[in-house]
Amino acid sequence: MDPTHLFELVIGMFVAIIALHYAAHRLGLPPSVALLAGGALLAFVPGLPTIEVDPALVLVIFLPPLLLDGAWSIALRRLRRHMIGIGSLAIGAVLFTCVVVALVTHLLFPSLPWAACAALGAIVSPPDAISARAVLERVRLPRRLQILLEGESLLNDASGLVLFRFAIAAGVTGAFSIGEAAGSFFVLAAGGALIGIVVGTTWVLLVRRLGDEYLIIAATVLLSWTSYLLGEFVHVSGVIATVTTGLIASWHQHTVLSAATRMRGTSFWTVVVFLMEAAVFILIGLSLRGVVERGGGFDVVIATMGWPMLAILITLTLARFAWVFGSDLLIRLCNALGLRRYTPLGLRGSTVLGWAGVRGVVTLALALSVPAGFPGRDFILVTSFAVILGTVLLQGTTLGYVIGWARLTEPESEKARLTMSQAEAAMAQAQFATVQSRAYDGEGKLIHPQLLERYQRRAVSIVDYAARTEHYTPLLQAHFDLVLEAVATGRRELIRLHRAGDIDDETLHELERDLDLEELSAISAKS
């Protein structure tokens, strides 16, 4: 394809992303569903070329930054607290699903080698980090379920990749060793964590010395690819390396980044992540045409693979439910025996966790990377795509309803010791103490009376608000509504002055920035 035409297609894809996102918002659909369905329809538009997705390139471009973003925003303390549960899902559930899918596939196609059945199981077993983010950002879950799903999505790709590599190797060489696979997984994970520690620590030291906020933002943007590519270069897990780097950067970013760097960087990174997440789903949809053509056309695919594909989709869904409910039952048995360290999720919580297994780009990339001539390659590819479609369109659209049905509540054990209002009060008192200590000169004369009065009044009012939040909430809503109205009035006057030629562009931009900060502060306080 001519490079100019390729660029035009990329621009067209981003235009389609905006249109499909808007349509999803208007129709009340998850954006991932609209993007995937829209991409699938665009794939069959006459005149458009068949989109051939390079699996290795897709993983390298999209997976590292989205993994880093997930690790950056995850609650590290809760991640450590629920690491056993996350490991159960990211390793145990993936392995269990892989085995169950392989068994069912072999029952459906007895002539298909076990290695090919295991390869399909490895491809469809890990829920996708990108798909999980797309679903979770639209729903509200108790903290425990949220951290279990977020942690699982960050780590299970490594399990699926290792299982896939060994299944492909077994199919090509005819040899497989469980001990070797377990040892390899440990080496890959430990090596990836080590690389992540090195890259993350280097980033912290570098940011402290760069000084320029744009250089810091650029270095942070490159962080994910640096960690992932370095991990893959030394033949360890790039996924684990990227996640580890993200966790280290997340922990230290509060102390090494300035306010300006954090605000500008967050704004830029949010747009990058938005475009990447959307591009992943639309690329999956655009790949449908090539997948169908490889399978011999829609008629052939439905006639020869329809029921087996449905059976695999049902199998992996039931396997996840079996693992989740089995784990919850084990916790209940441990509680009955006096081991009460962990609390069971219960029927409703387990149902939500079991239903949240959406597959995505990793499944597609692994399926496309199955080598030519591998037994059952066409069936593996078509079934993998059917699993992505089925989970995104079915689970992605209904998870919100399942959560609404579950009516989950936050356990007291998962709540923070302080509410946001109480934390704000503690912060205000600390600020007042600092101002009070510096408000007087060496002779005891008050030199900052207005500043002292301002911070004292703020500390008292916030402490009072924290004690009577329910009483003040309606008043604050009205207060910040008026603030936003005043900001809007000020903005109109500022623009009038600029249009009339009374102020120059520099004054416009400076005062507009002040209004922007005031508006953002009011919106944040109101929400």
C-alpha cells in the first residue's frame, strides 16, 4: 500500500473513532462495542483494502502504554493486599481455562493434535487488559472487585503468552514438559520484574535531574516501550517488566513530578490512551474481513465452525465461573476451619467477577501469530475472533446490568480509615500550621495577617464540613454552581475585551488560564 494512502486510512480511522464514540454516547452503548461493530462494518465497505494486522507490531505498539497506564493508576496498597486473589485469577484461572478449552476442543475434533487444542486454550484464556479497562471505566464496583479485575488484567497476559509459546513449540517439535514450562514461567516473570525495577528506578533518577517538564513528559511517554522492548530483548516477560515499571513510577510520581508537569502530562497521556484504546477495538473489527476470507467466507465459517465456536465460547465462560465460584467456596471452607484471613465474595460478587472476562487484542494477536501449516490454524483464528466478538458484544454490554442486579456494597474492611473530607481537613490543618509558623517575624510581629486569616478560616470550615458532610453537601453544590456561573461570565467578558481590541493575546491567554484553573477546581470540588 502507498504510504500516503496508509496515512489517509489512519486519519480516516481516527475520524471513525470520534463518530463511533459519539454514536455510542448517544445510544448508551459501551464505546468498545460501537468501535468493534463499526470496524467490522467498515471492513466490508467496497473499495477499502483488506486490513492485515501484524500481530507482533500490534502488541508492541498498543500493549505497553496501556499496561503502563493501568499500573500507573492502580491502588498499590490494595494490589499488595489482594495479591493472592489476583494471582489466582491471573495464573490459576488462565491455566484452568486453557486446560478445559483444550479438552472440549479435543472432544469436538478428536483428530486435532493436543498441542493445537492447547494453543487455542492459551489464546482465548486470558481476559484482555484493554478490554477490561474499556468495561471497568463505565461501571462502579466495590474496591475489592475493582482491584481483582484490574490486577488480573495487568498480569494474566504473561500467563497466556507463556502457555501459547509452549503449545506452539509442542505442536512444532512434538515435545512438552510441564516442569520446563513452570521453570520457564518463573524465569520470565522474575526476569521481567527485575528489568521493570531497573527501568523504573532509572526513570525516577532521570526525572529528578531533567528539570524541563516537556523532557520529563517525553521520557515518561517512552517509559512503557523502553521497559517492554528491553524485557523482550533479553527474553523475559515484557508484560511483567512494563507493569513493574508502571508500579514504581506510580509510587514515586507524587514526589518527583511538579504540578505543571503532572497536569500537562496527564492531559496529553489521557488523549493518547483514549486514541490507542479506541484504535485497538476498531482494528479488531477491521480484521474481520481477513479472518472470514481465511475461513472460506461467512457461509463456510457458519456451516462448518458455528457450533464448535459457540461451544468454545460457552466453555471458557463456564470455566471462569467454575474457577471463581470454586475459589470462593474454598475461602468459605477455610473460614469454617478457623482461617479467617480472607472474606468470600458471595454469590453476587462472584457472579460479577465471573462475567467480567472480556477478551481483546492479545487474543487476536496470538491467533494471528499461529504459524502457517500449524494444525487447525484456520479454526483457531476464526474461533479466537468469535470469542472476542462474543465476549465484547455480550459481556461488555450486559456487565453494567449484572452489577446493577448484584447491588454490591463496600465492606467496612475495604474502606479507607479517612473519608475524602477528613483527609482534606487533615491537609488544611497541616497547611495552616505551616502558615502560622511563618506568619510572624523574628520579633513576633505579624507580617502575613491576610494569609494567616485565610488559611485559619479554611481549616476551620473544612473541619466543620468533615463533621457535617451531609448537611453542607447541598449548600456546596449551590456554591460551586454559582462559582461556575461567575467563571462563565468572566470568560465572556474576557473574550469581549479581546475581540474589541482592548487587550492583547498574551493577556487573553494568561487570564484564560486562570479561569480554566478556577473552573476545573470548582468542577472537581462539586463532583
